[in-house]
Amino acid sequence: MFNALARTVINRRKSTLIIFLLIVFAAGGIGSLAFSKLDSGGYSDPKSESARAANFLTTHFHVKDPGIVLIVDSGASKVSDPVIAASAARLETQIRSVPGVAQTLSYWSAGGAPTLKSRDNKAAFIFVYTTNTNFGSVSDIGKVIQKSFDGKFESLHVYASGAGVIAHAINSKISRDLALAETISIPLTFILLAFVFGALVASAMPLVVGVSAILGSFFLIYLFTLFTNVSIFALNLITGLGLGLGIDYALLIVNRFREELHAGKSVEDAVFTTVTTAGKTVFYSGLSVFVTISSMMMFPLSFLKSFGYAGVSVVALAVAGALIPLPAILAILGHRVDKGVVRKSAIVPKSDGRWAATARFVMRRPVPVVLVSLIILGIFAAPIANVAFGQVDARALPKSDRAAIASQVIADRFPGQEGSPIEILIPGGVNKAAEVVKYSAEISTTPGIVHMNPPQTQGSDLRLSAVQSMPSRSSQAQALIHTLRGIPSPTGTLIGGAAADYTDTQDGISHTLPWALGWIGISVLILIFVFTGSIILPIKAVVLNVLSLVATIGVLTWIFIDGHMKWLVGDFTTTGTIDTGITILVAVVVFGLSMDYEIFLLSRIREEHYAGKSNVDAVAIGLQRSARIITAAALLLAVVFAAFVTSGITTIKAMGVGVAFAVLVDATLIRAFLVPALMRLFGERNWWAPKGLKRFTLTH
């Protein structure tokens, strides 16, 4: 396959390049239609009990959760003061006139409902219900209401909060922060590319792979939007991963092409050898990243599924870009790939140098190197004992953000979560009076329940709602929902609301995680076995990647749960948790990139070993030939993600820290020290596999 591809690209280099570029730019043009179809939600499990409860509440009781919650502070006066009540009524009238607002409910319009006022009687709620409950629509209305009413209104002070306001605040902040991060990282990346490639012409090669992957992925995402919801944040993964893989694959291809040219081969022979060696490595490397990232499509949240759709799209097209247009360009450029010299030493690859010396040093002392490396990883991983997972809420915002301030006012001044109660729906509950009375009594006495609201009926169906004391998106609320669902209940009872939605999302992720991990582990083991013909190397690769990930999560715990390093990453609110979705995204992306680097390294070591080199020489030369590529790629990718630390959103900071730390540790401590040390300890056993399985391995 690779021989035929190489010959086609060489013989039809110009037509191949032109056709590919025309297809890519056409795909990018069509793919731009996807931007208006992308979703800003997708954080809930659509098949969960809470989702069924929300649907039942809407269809049977025609009730929705308030999209926006306003806190009206009356200053020194009590909220029951007639002057305050008149002013609040005028405020509520103006809110109802906002397009998209269906109705409002407040302390005053509800006849002075005591559950809707603060402990000190000087603040009260106004709940705002929207005509369209779509996540994006609620967020848009939240933006309008916050802009129009957050602040002073006559003698009142108004704070805007609720799902719509918080969603708009987080999404808009992320968009601005990512734009800033790209403004910082892209120019810096181009400077580093010129330094790493050593020549201006060569440093442009990652753009061939990256841009073709990004534009083509927009088209594939557009196709996905025709059948399912896709998160708008999939675009950020496409651009980040597209650029990162473009750098990885272009470094490998260009480096091998230069190596063959400087060994005296013709341009055509150099391209042929490059495609059949480095090209094959890129293909299997991309396949390992593809199967790893595809695991995200298993999770129930469309937010995480979207990253799966984006990831597999950009990986597949990055591989295509590295195997089709890039070799065609190299065949056209020939020796001109080295034009515009920036750093001469980077142009001619060496078979001996610092990395080979490092490998030989490590292999002379493999046991101490392994022990020291494991101790360092253990130190990084130690804080994982304190790890706890949660989901994004207003605390992810900077403390100075208006939505974060409003949410803190609710937490400080109101006794429970009135705006997001636990909904208990009992179909046919009117006909089960005795059972319902007993059930309701048990709920009301459950620790964590502040009070029960009066029951409501619709036909024979019954609605109970309970106000809890803790925030809905917290581990305490999750434990409470589990407790409530454990209470014997009338047949068909559904428990919903914000706390139940949070619980079902967390449970859905935790139930899916073992299947996703199993898929990743088995797929990667098979792929590396097929590529290397070894049983030992795949197992070792997976174990080392797991160690790297555990160390990364330990560092994230130490920073974002224990509250360290704020001087470096910027201020943030410690919530006692790290975001579940972002942790999974970091883990999957980093695991995929780690396998990328592993295959880069093993490919070259295997090639040298099967050329007759001893185990020590094969590892030393393989590390010399590939470690520079791996380290440079990791450094460039770390720069891209480290720029995310400038974000004011805690989850984006965590993603930046997690990916940057993981790829740097993987490219240095793991690939430069642990891998060669373990290769030395296992010796020729590195390449062992049962004879019966050898026929399933790849012929290099």
C-alpha cells in the first residue's frame, strides 16, 4: 500500500497536490456552514432518569426550571416594605417584556412566599422562565437580562444568576480566552518551528498538514451536525490538535526526507523511502491516536461525544495530509526544502549526538534510572489521593465576574436552592395517597433537605419538590440524590432537577469509563503488537502511559484542588474538585499523543534492530533519530496548550496545565529515560512474541 502510494505521489506530484488542495479548500468552504449549527450545551445525559423527569415535568405539568434567577437586594429595607414591593413589581414587568421571556415568578408575585426571601428578609428571588428551553436560547436570554438588569434598578440592587447567565458568562469568557491564547501561542509556535526545522521553507510544512486537517475536519463536523448535536468547543480541539499533529507528522516526514537526501539519495528515492518508512509510522501512529480519541464517542454527554467526532476527524485528515500533499511538496521542492537557513545544525540529522549519548548513559545504569524516574513520577502522582471530580459551575469564573458574584450572594444569603429544587414526579400519585404520604415524610426528614414545597397535581399525576441545602452541582448533592433514590417509592417515581441531572451525568461518565478504558487498552495493545511484532513492548507502552497520566492527574489535584501554584497559573476558586469532562479530555488526548511518540520511537529502534544493530546500539541510534523530533513536537504542543493558562476559566486553565505538563513529562522522563532503561533491562526479550502470532504482525 505504502509503496504504491509513494510511487503515485512521486509520479504525479503536481496533480496530486493540486487535487488534494482543491478538495481541502472546497471542504473548508462547505464546512464553514457548520459554525451556525454548533451547540453550546450538551453537558447532560439525555437518556437518564433526570432527563425523563424533565420531559415528564414539561409535558404533563407544563413546568420548566427557571433559566435565569435574579436576586433583588432591598438594601436597608425589608422586602415586604410597600415601596420595595412597588419597585420590584415594576422591575418584574420590565423583565417580562424581554423577548423570549415566557413568565416570571417572584417573592412579591407569589404573595410573599417565605421560601423566596433571604434569611435577613432584605433580598428576594425573581425566577425568569423562557419560551424556548434550548440551552443556547436560554444562554442568549441570560446575556440580555444580565446586561439590562444586573446592577441598580431604582432603589434596588439586582444580581443576575441562573443557568442561562452562568452559561453565557462561561462560554463567552472561554471564547475570549481561547482567542487570547491563540494570539500568544501561534506567533511563538512559528518562531519555534523555524528554530526546530532550521529553515524557513521546512518550517512551513506543518501548515500543509495542519491546515488541510483543520479545513477538512470542518467539513466532517458539518456532516455530523446533520445527524446529531455537536459542541461549539469541538472547533478548539480541531484547531489545537490539527496544529499539534501537523507539527508531529511534518517533523517526522521532513526529518526522514532530509536524512535520505543527505545520505546521497535522489529526491525521488528519498521521497519513496520517506513514505514507506516514516509514512508507515505516521499511519500507525495516527491509527493509535484515532482509536484512543474515538473512545470519547462512548460517553453519554454530547459535549464529550463532540470531542470524539472532532478528534477522529482531525487525526484521519492529519494522516492524509502527511501522506499525500506533504510528500508531493517535498518531491517538488527537493533540496530547496532547506532554503532560508535559520539554524544549520538542525538541517542535517546526526546518527550520533546528545540523545544517543543520553541513551547510552541510561543503558549503562538502567536500574538506578528506572528507580529515580519512578520516584519522580510517584512524587508527581502523590496528591491524587485527594482527587475528587465535579462539573463546571459559576465558581469556574473569576471571582470578579458578575455571574460568580451573584451565585455567591445566593450561597451566602439564602437557606436553600429554591431556584433548582429536587423534582419528584409520581405518575398516578393522586391514587396512591397513603403510599405518597409515607414517601413524602421520609424525604422531608432526609438530612440535607431544607423543606418540601406544597404538592401539585395534574390529573392523577403528582409533583413533589424538595429544596436541598447544598449546591446542586456538588458531591454532597450527588450523595443526597443517591439516598433519595434508595428510599422505597411508588411505582414509576422519577427524581429530577438540577442535582439529579448532575448526579446522572457523573454516574453516566463513571459507568462508561471502564468500557472506554477497555477499548483504548485493547486497541492500543493490538496496534503496537501488529506494528512491532512484540508482546512486551505494547504492555510496557500502556503501563508507562498510565504512569504518566496518574502523575498528570496528581499535579492537577495539587494545583486545582489543593490550591497551589496560583502565582504561576493565575488566580482561581478552589472548589475541592476538578472537572470530570476536562479530565477525561486531557487524559484521552494525552494518552493518544503519548502513543504517537511511543510509535515514533519504537519504529526507529525496530528499524535499526532489524538492520542488524545490537539492542544497545538500536536504542541509542533510534533515540538519537527520533528523540529530537519527539521533544520538539512536545515542546511546541506544550507552548500551544500552556497559553490556555491565561484563561480566567478554571477548567481551561486545568486543560492547559494538564496537556502541557503531560506531553513534556512524556517526551523527557518517559521516552528519554524510562524507555531506554527498560529496553536495556529486557534486552532481546523486547522483541519476543509466540511464533503463532508472528504472522499477524506488520512486515517492515
